[in-house]
Amino acid sequence: MTMSTASNVHAFDKRLLARMVGALGDDKAIGRIALELGQVLSEFLPDVLQSETGSDITIAYAGFRTGLRNALIADLGDAAVVADVSLHNWCPEFQIGCDSPVLVTLVEILLGAEPTTIDEPQPRSLSKIEIDMALPVFHGIAEVVCSAVQAGAGAEPVVARPVNGAERAGPDPAIEDVHAAAIDMTIGLGPVLSTFSVIVPQSVLLKTKIVSPDGAGGKQKMKTEWTEHLEEQVRRSAVTLEARIRLESLTLNTISRLQPGDVIPFHDGQDVRVEVNANGRDLYVCEFGRAGSKYTVRIKDTHGSEQDILRHIMS
């Protein structure tokens, strides 16, 4: 190649190439699809979530944003919670991100708090158990998206465990970023008005035809699926148990004089009765014992059925 020929060689415009191969659309086309998906989420998601929280939940379309996917995810902020999702026959990887305050509020309501008594939480990272209990919200959003995009019979969204934005691993520099769109939705719960976003590659959106699920039957199916996800996630959540043993009564004078090495006997003379609880709720009546080098409790009775115990822990 001569010097004159080399000077006439220019890099191909990447945005133009993306438009040519269907990976980048104009705002009008993307906006129309985003609005249609937003309308389906607004109509069907409130019933899916409200059936379990018992609280009025409002969902509304809040617009869309376009850009490279990694930048759109970063724009959610460190206090957002983000989950990677895949849906066979539609999109191998898209993201759902949600502001943390509404998820904190949801967990408080599920644990028995009245919406009117909750102060609006500050944005923050969620704890492990808060993420466990918030995961069904992401499943609910993904189920509505699945119904709206006609992924095909039997298609089920696969939702990875959400992570706090501050803890999410950075993008792999070896993987080329893609043009995407963020469909932004407001979600109102109790005193909180937050935002969640569905971030999808534009190459997928441009091929998508949005449909509304079939009336009440579609709503009921999604509500049932979301209920099952919630119950399963609650059952899998780790809960801290505490054991309470009654000791012999002592006078205040004696208690004030106790020193390291002093011994206080158990109240029971034979089998030592132990009350086991979680979240301040009694669950089991046990007897104190030992197995090898570890102290143990053996369950003798329960405070209700399996469902009663789950309600005790959640309330």
C-alpha cells in the first residue's frame, strides 16, 4: 500500500455499522417498543406484587434511555440492586435494576410493619436476607416481561441472584459492549416512590413485538407464579435462631455480686426446658442436651404447624 492509498483509509463508523446490522435503532422505534412494554408492566405488575404484600402498589411508565449497556447499568448507582436475567427464545442476557428504598420497604411490610408507620428509607446496600426476600420482586418483573414479549410456550426467565450495585463486578474488557435501552418504571409502595429499570440490548428490542397477556387469566397466572417464587425464597432464607433457658431465681443482691467463675443452676431439675425463637417469635419447645463436643437442643414440641411457623417468622 502506497502512502497516498494509506492516507485514504478511514475506520468504519461503528454506530453506522450497528445500524446496518440491526444492533442500533432510532429513538422513535425504541421509544415505541419501550412504551408498549411499560404499559404491560403498568397494567399487570401491580396485581402480581399486591397479591402478596396486601398493600397498594402503583407502577407507571417513566420513559426510556439509550446508550451502551455497561453505562446504563452504571447509571443505576451503587444503591440500586441489579439482577442478570436470561429468557430462552428472546434474550440471552438482560438486566433488571431496582432502587433499594422500595425493596427495604417491601421487606418491612412482609415482616408485619404497617405501611403508614414506615419512614422512607435512605438508599443503601441490602443485607443478605433482604436480597433473599427481594428476589421474588425481580422474578415478578421478569415473568411479566416474559408474557409480554412472546418468548414461546414453556419459556421461563432465569433470574440470577441480585447484587448490590456497589458490589457488582465490573464489565469484562474483553467483551465488546452493546447498544441497549433502559425502560424506566416508577414503583410506589407505602411512603416510597422508587424506580426500577429493565435494560435490554437494542438488537433484541428491535425484533420484539409486545403483546398484552390474556386478560384476567394472564394476571392470575403471573400472580400464582410470583406467589410460588416468594414462598420458595422465604423457605430458603437463612434465619437466626435463639434459645432461651430459664435459670434459678436469685435476689438482686446476689446477682449484683456475681463474679467470673460463679455458677447459676438451671431452673429445671431433670430435662432442661429450652424455648427456641426467631425474630422474637417462639417456634419450638426443646430439651437441653449434648452431642459429642457440642451442646444441643432436642425438639419436643412446636408452636403450630409448618405454615404457622413460617407466618411467625415473617410477621
